[in-house]
Amino acid sequence: MDALIGHWLMRPRLFARERLRWGAIALCVVGYCLVLVAWSAPGPSPDDAPQPEFGIKAAFLYKFLSYVEWRPGTFKEAGAPVVIGVIGAKDVADSLRALTEGRAVGDRPVEVRELQSTDSLNNVHLLFVGHAASSRIPALATVAQQRGTLLVTDSEGALDDGSMINLLVRQSRVRFEVSLDAAEKGGLKLSSRLLGIALTVRPAH
Amino acid sequence: MTRRSAAVHALRTTLAIVAIATSVIAAAAAPPPPAPVNVASLADLSLEQLSNVEVTSVSRHAESLADAPASIYVITAEDIRRSGATSIPEVLRLAPNLIVARADANQYAISARGFNNVLANKLLVLIDGRTVYTPLFSGVFWEAQDVVLEDVERIEVISGPGAALWGANAVNGVINVITRSAAETRGVLATAVGGNLESGARARYGAALGDNGAYRIYAKYFDRAASELSNGAPLRDSSKRAQVGFRADWQWSRDTLTVQGDGYFGDIDQVPATRQIAGGNVLARWSRRFDDGTSLDVQTYYDQTHRDHPSSFLENLGIFDIEAQYRLRPFAGHDVLVGAGYRYARDRVVNSAAQAFVPPDRSLSWSNAFVQDEIALPRDLELTIGAKVETNVFTGAEFLPNVRLGWRASSNDFVWGAVSRAVRAPSRIDRELDVPGNPPFALVGNDTFVSEIATAYELGYRTQPLPALSWSITLFHERYDRLRSIEPRVGGAVFANAIEGHTTGVETWATWRFSPIWKVSAGLTTMRERLAVEPGAVDAGGLAALGNDPSTWWSLRSFVDITPQHDFDVTIRHVGALANPAVPAYTAVDARLAWRPAPRWEIALVLTNLFPVRHAEWGPQAARVEFERGASVRVQWTL
């Protein structure tokens, strides 16, 4: 800012034309203040402010729970929690915990577990494998299919590796692609509403 | 200075800055304890709404594109991949609101809304937040700018003034090249391209860096063949260029930190002797999101460039830039962005008998402060008021205000209008250039040249009548004053500000996904320029030097996913005739066929100028290049 101030000190006088210009600026500022006062009271608060990517991904994971039907007998008892396992995405796991606190899917509370890739997937209903662990996707995909776990990833090309839902950033928005083939192999049913919003749906063979 | 010593100097400077930056960053930004961000409200959004929440962008304009009250075209990573292009200027042909003319194998004239020239000076270009225009003439040496195109996330092309946020020089447009975060480029990427016009290779490796970070390093090289003149004679414009660079990103719950840098050198053949370029830059950017919803961004960089045009000039330019911006919501319905920046350049030129910059050694500085408020009004109206004050060493303070109004008429329709004022502040060429280098002068420096002024009126409409169809149209009228003229005087002509006029035009584009496997996009810009010398003034060639623009240009692109493993893409583009010097209109057809034989492999055949076999894009007939049919094979492997 020194340069700005120094510049004004060095300027001996303002020409009439410039006075006019700065007058116009002052007018703009006053006008702006008036608008500020006039509209600051009840205006709608936009809820669509940009969000960090991991927060949006966490929200997607939570929403997916409502659009998937697991194999019969997956939940042993009424009110048992639905469990989201997260591998290789600490920020997503942290956001998920904050986001799901006090929330339920139907009558089931949501439980978030951070897992290592060697941990058992027993009783994990949705597994998110972040791109930090993308090399583990093929192996985890095999296990997820056997156990009927919904596998969600966020790595380019992960559907080729057996992922069921793959989150992608397209034009600054988080979108997703679906492999019905992989989901059906895991005995999972995805609602048509979910498929309608997907960027692409890879059909079942 | 030889290229070698310049490269060593650039390297040394870069290393010193990396060391300083690293220690400062380590001290200032020790990872804070992770705290959950307040994202709970996201859980209340529907899947559809979630799909429309914009990811926080590190760019200044973190606005959702669908609601941006400006003429913005976004070139996506997918568009870049399917274009088959190997350079930034060729990728920019994808933006319907830009006019791109290739002058020879390495030089381009690129502009928006007219005033196109290889020395075009009304467009601001940023690569990851780093301004790449030269203070020599306020334009871009395109041959010196390169990135690994596979690592580009998107390119935002804004036509029309962006001065209220971006400052002087964002007169007719802003181009924002944004590369992916290092977290998104882990693994190996190797691409080899072989063809009759260009061959090269690039490789990138990325991996995790601790628990919260990731990095990538890359190297690339290309060798471009010489072009031919229209009479078939070869032109000496072949080139070789090598570049290396890195980017590291850390993300904690509230903070993100990016440190990146690049270094390059290139040899470009020309008469009488090879033109040499070299340079390097290093940039650090830190963002913090506070719990109350406000956020702070600080960015700083140093950019060193070296350029040797034998028998013309040699330049060593160092630029230091720092800027900060703070986003807050002081009242319900107000989204306020305030910021300030400072930029310093040390430009050292070695003059020749042909031309001289006086003084040869020059310090330049710019300071700016800006404020913008987005005000949510009733009835889904959004008013944006913003202004920037920027100072420069030539004309002092410049005031750059704009007012924009957006109306979301329905969930699928958006109408916007804007009035803005922008200036093109003088550069060294406008005030300090003598031609030839010694008297008697044909052109002599003139310290009374002042800023060119533009006032733009814009009206736009964007709609998505079907989920698979989107369409955008912008009408613009821009009024120009004090444009650069050439005033004959005893002792040598000078640059003066005696041209005025206006441009009026339409920019429109649409994308339609006919079926899951077939997408078509089209774009058209048509405009009229009415520029004239002010009554009573004399102009000796300034009018023609302002630009040489077609009145209409359009493109039509088809993207077909023949199978999940095969793409077939065709582009037809047309550029209308240029008047002075006369260049005939041309229509060119490009095609790309890609095949992914295995998950990690892609092989693509790219054909350019398929029909007609030759066309020219720029320059007087005797000296202009005609581009021939190009064929190249690209093999890409990722791991």
C-alpha cells in the first residue's frame, strides 16, 4: 500500500476532470452504502455457497444410504446402525461424522468408521475408498461384492476396477457414475432416482 | 547473458525462493488440529441439489457457473482430452468466445471481442493464479506458456471486462488455466506424441506427501517442425522446448496450501539467428476457511523470464506478486469479497540498432485494492457491485467498477446484465519504445500516452430446457475511448490516444447430448467493429495496428463414444475473412479417433486440417504461413 500512498503524496494537484471522476466514485460509494442498508435486513441467505470437496462427498455418501436396498438379512435387528467405512480419506470421514451426528436413515442411526485396508468389512454397509487408497480398489471390490457392501470411490476410471459408484468432479461440481453391473454382483439394488441423477450408468451384463 | 547462464540464474533464484517459501510456510502454516467443518447442513440437500453445489475453487471467482452474471465458457478436462490439442493456444480454440489465429508454428494472435493481434493487449491470462502477460506490451508471449494438458482441471474463459476483480488489462476477457490439485494426479502418466508437425513426450508422477498432502512432478519436451509459406517456401520457425515442474498440495480441515513451480527453456528458429527463451516461477497459495463461514486466501509468486531475440532485443524480467482476499458475510444476503495486491517488476532490456526501450533498465510496480458485494435480493435477483482501484507507474490510479444483475427466472433459466468500465494501462511499448534504436527515429517514446478505456454493456441468457441441452447467449456493446493511435511528428511518430469507437456483437453456444453416446456442441460469435480517428487528430497506421478481426467465426463439434473403449470426435470450425492485411475466410476439419485397448492405455489418432489441405490464418500474403494437414499418433499410459 506504500506505493499507493506515495503516489498521492507526489501528486501536486487534481485536475478538474479527475475531480469529476473521484466525485463519481464518491457517488458510487454512497449509492452502494444505501443499497447495503436497504437490503441488509431480511434478504435470503444463499445456501449454495461453495463447499470444500470432501464435505460434498461426505454428504453424497450419507444421501446414498437412502437409495440403496441391501440383501435381505443384512441387518440382523431393527434399529441396528447402518455403518459407513472410510479408507484413505480422513477429511471425508471427519465431515461424515459431523454431518451424520444425530441423523438416522429410517430408524437406523449412522455409524462412521475409519478403516485400514486390512480391516474386516463385516457389518460395513457402505465402503468409501478415497483416491489416496485407489490402488486397493480392485482387491476391495472383490470383497465388497462377496459381502454385499456398497463400494463408493472417487478415482478416475474406478468403475473399471469394480467400484459401484464413483464420485467425480465435473465443472466444479461433485457428480457420480454408477456401475449397475458391479452393484448387482454384490446383490444391491439402486433406486431409479439415484440412477436418474448419475452422470452415466454402466448397465448390467 | 547466454541462455545457459540465464537458466542457471533462474534456477538459483528459484531454489532460493523455494527455500525461503518453504521455511516461511513451515513457520506460518503448521498443520492445525483437524476440526470438522460445518457441513451438517449439506445433509439436508437433495441429491439433485448436491450435484449443483460448487466445489470451493482456489480461483478468485468461486461462483457457481450457472449463476455467474458474465459470459463464461468453461473448457473441461474432458474437452481438452478429446480435442487432441497439444498446446494451450490450440486448446483455446475450443472456447467459442475467443478468436484464435495461428501466425506461425509458435506464435498466435488470441483475443476476445476483437482487437486481435500477435501483440494483442486486452486479454488477461492466468495459469494457476499467476498472471502471464508481459509488461513489455500488456500481452502474452504464447510460445513461453505451457502446462501438462492432462493435468488441467478446467480453463475458464470469460469474455468481456473482468477488471473489477482482475485489474487493468482484463479489458476484453480473462483466461484462467486451472490445473488439478496434486491429490487428484497421483500415479504415473506418460504420453508420447509422434506426428508430421510435432513430436514430443511428457511424463508426470504423483504421490502422497505425509497424511494430508500430495505432490506431483513432471517433465515435458516437444519438437515442432517448420511451417511453409503460401508459395511453398519453408519458413524458419521450427522449435524445441523443454519444461519441468512440480506442484504440492496440502489439505487440512480448514486450510489448504499449494506450492508449485515450473522451469523451461526453448529454442525457436528464426532469421537471423535462433530466438531463445527461458524462465522459471514458483508460487505459494494458502487458504483458510474459518468456522464463521469467512475465508482468507493469500497468494504470492516470483516469475523470472529471459528472452533473446537476436538483432532485436534481449530481456530479463523478474516479477514478484502478492495478493490477499477475504470473503465474508457481514449481513444476511451479502457475500462480500475484499482484497488487495502488490506487484513489482524489474525489466532489464539490452537494446539493438533496430529498436530500443528507454530506459533499458526499468522498475515497475502496481498496487490494487478491490471490494465486491453479491447481494441477494428478493425474487431470486442477485446484484453484484464491485470495484477495483489499481495504480501503475505510468498513469497513477485507475478506477475499475462494475455492476452486475442476475435473475434466476426458473431453475433452468438465468438472465443477467452488466455494465463495467475497464482500462488498458500503458505498457513499456506504449511509452518507452524507440524505432530504430538511434536517431533519426521513425517512432519515438512518448510519456503522454495514457490508458485506453472501455465501457461495456452486456446482456446474457443461459438456459437448460432439457437435462441434456444447454444454451447460452450474450449480447455486448463496448464503447472505447483513447485507443492507441500513431501521431506523425517531426523527430519521429509517437503513440497517442486518438482513436475511439465501439464494438457490438453476439456470442452464443450450445451443447446437446442427443444420446448417452453422442454429444454435439456448437458456438458462434459475430461482431461489428466501428473504430475511427477522433475528429481533428491524425493517425498514421494506428487504426490498422489495433487488430485484424473476422466479423464471424463458428465451430461445430461432435463427440461419439462408439463403445466404452472407442471415441470418435470431429470438429468443423470456420473463421471469417480478415480485412487488413487481407486473409481469406477458412473452414477447417479436425478429427480424432481414440482406442483404449486396456484400462491403462489410450491410443489416439489425431488429424488436423483434414479438409482443406492448406489454409492461412494470419498475416500479409507474401509472408504468411499456410498450415498443412497434420497427423499424429498419441500413446498414453497411466498407472
